[in-house]
Amino acid sequence: MKKNSSRRKPAAIITAFLLLLSAASILCLLSGKSGNDYAADIFQDGILIKSIRLNDFSQTGTFTVQGKNGCVNEIEVRHGSIAVISADCPDKLCVHQGFISDSKLPITCLPNRLVIRLRPVSDSPQTPAAPDGVTY
């Protein structure tokens, strides 16, 4: 009987450590950078066409972005968030994505070649994003 209990102690310690590590990782991912001042960089065909500081908006504002082939995206900006509220693309995934308020995931409309990426205001809009380890 003593052999079974001696094997269970290391397994229980390892399991507890892995659970604690998983919980800490989830908390770090969910906490994000809340309360930061973000700027939305709007790209059409890979070219920066507009940069908007999101905390400068006290009321809701909308504007339209038109592409070369006549495509149209209507964008709404609120205090601290931005969204594509209408698009003439067939699947409308960019509209269904809703409002974003952090830099975890950009809004993309592939048929209309539109990308809205958030970045902290301290980052320069002229500096292109450097490729990461996954890109190579």
C-alpha cells in the first residue's frame, strides 16, 4: 500500500502546479490592457488611409470608406471602440465582428481589402508592424 501513496504525491503536486499555471495564464490573457488610449489605424489595400484616436470621441461618429472597385464600408467610432457597421461584401464577417476596444484582434474585410488595427497611442503610426516568430 505504501508504494501507491508514494506515487500519488508527485502526481498530485505536478497536477496542482499545472492547474495553477493554467489559471494564471488565463487571467493574464483575459485581463488585457484595459483603460489604455488606443488609436485605430485604417488600411485600404495595405495603405494607411486614416488614423483615429478613439478616446477623442465623446459622441458616436460614422464615416464611409470606398475602395477602388466601388466597395463600401461604413465605420462607426465610439469613445474607446470602433466597428464596421455596414459593408457591401457578401459574407459581412467584418460587420458581425462588432466593436473592438483592444489590440488583440483587428477587424478585416477581405473582399473590400480593409483592415482596422488598434494600437496604443504611444506607438508611432509610421512604424510598420514587425514580423514575429510565427511569420517566419
